[in-house]
Amino acid sequence: MNRPTYLHPDKIHQFITQALQEDVGDGDHSTLGSIPHNCMGQAQLLVKESGIIAGLELAEMIFKQFDASLQVELLLKDGDPVKSGDIGLRVKGKAASILTTERLVLNCMQRMSGIATKTHLLTQLILHTKARLMDTRKTTPNFRLMEKWAVWIGGGINHRFALYDMVMLKDNHIDFAGGIKNAIHNTKRYLAEKNLKLKIEVETRSLQEVEEVLRIGGIDYIMLDNMDYETMRKAVQLVNGKYPLEASGGITEENLKDVAECGVDFISVGALTHQVKSLDISLKAY
């Protein structure tokens, strides 16, 4: 599977630069004060519970960006299932460089692996349907790049990355615009004026709103927001494949399978990124 386009090396480099500045500042004085400059060492990434590993590629980038002389050996690849006792990577070189980058590597990998693990678990529940699991913009500020990367590693698909790469007309847009018709027509006029070629998704809260969107047309996706199973099934029949349908709102591990079996194309789950337990991983000298 091709990597998502948002994973541009420059964006990853920028994230690492900002994260190191946040954590290191004018220096890791604990390490600088206690470890001789020429001290060499090696450490390994130890997995301490079962799940899906994510962030190994990022970890190598962090080590190398901080100190290009560090030697990193990846023993697993992102997306691999892991269990307690598995070794994800080994790194050797200047002990001070390993110590200074340790926490950033672990913070990223623990959270990314937790997200990938949850995504993989939920994806398995709906494999018998056509529905695909999708993330949302409910992400940690300044960490969205990594969280969406983790969803992709776990087998999910990414919704729009941010406000600029797709139009989503939600309930507040529709209400402030004075209705669905105004919201769609205003948006299409704006996109034409700005020469922007963006997909348009419209949130609907009832079958009547679904019917209105179908009458107006000119959009790309319809979201079914907080609808019960019966209403979703009727919406699927009503749309009859004209537009892809996304189910959203109140989706949990317990009801995910039932929602998928209603016949929708996508199911967005904000909890993939905002209600996830990090995977227990550590970096240990050896």
C-alpha cells in the first residue's frame, strides 16, 4: 500500500525538529553532566505487551536527525503484531545521543502503537462488510501527523487531514448558512472563485436531509450523523450508491459491527485517536 501523501519527509523533519526543541531546549543537562562525551553505548527497544507496533520508521528518523552517526537496526517493521519480550530495534553509538532522544522516541512509539493496535482491533470486526474504518480530526494538537500515520499503519484509512484539504459541511455550517442548499451553493461558488478542486462532504441528520442533498447534488460524500440502524439502512437504500456514505457519531467497539452491517461505505471513529491507551514499550541499555 502506498504511503499517504501527507507523510512528506520535510513535514516529518519539521515535526522532529520542533519536538526536540520542546524536549531538549538548550541542552539535556542530566546527560551532559553525567556522561563523558566520548562514552559509547547501545540500547534496544523492548515491547512489554501485545499489540501492533508503530513508529519504528519514525524512531530511526529521530535518532538519525539528532545524531547521524547513530547506527539503527530495525528488527521489526511498522504494522507487525508484537508480544511482550519482542525487540523492535537496536541503536548504538554515542550514549549521550541515545539518552537524549530516548523519551521522544518512546513518547511517539507508545502512542502510535496504541492507536495502531486499536485500529487493527476494530478493523477486524468489520472485515466481513464493505465498510472501511476511518479516523477524524479529533487528534492531539501538533501530533496529528503521527496519529494519522498510526491509523494507516493499523489498517484504517485517513479522513481529511485538516481544514484545507477537503470541505465538510457540518451541522453548524449548514445552520449558519441558512440551510443545506445555501451551504452547498455558497461552497461551490467559493471553490470556483478560488480555483480550488476539493471534495465536498455534507453532514445529514435525518432522511429528509439526505433527500435534500440528493436533490441538490454536486457533492462527493454524505455523512449520516448519529442515526439509528433502521434510519441508516433506509438512507443506504435511498442513496442507492450515488454517493459514498459515512456513518459518524456515537460509534463504539460494541456497536461498530452493527453499523457496518447497515451497508455504509465508511465509519469514522474519533476514539481511534482521542481515547487510546499507549502500548507499553521501553528502551533499555544492554
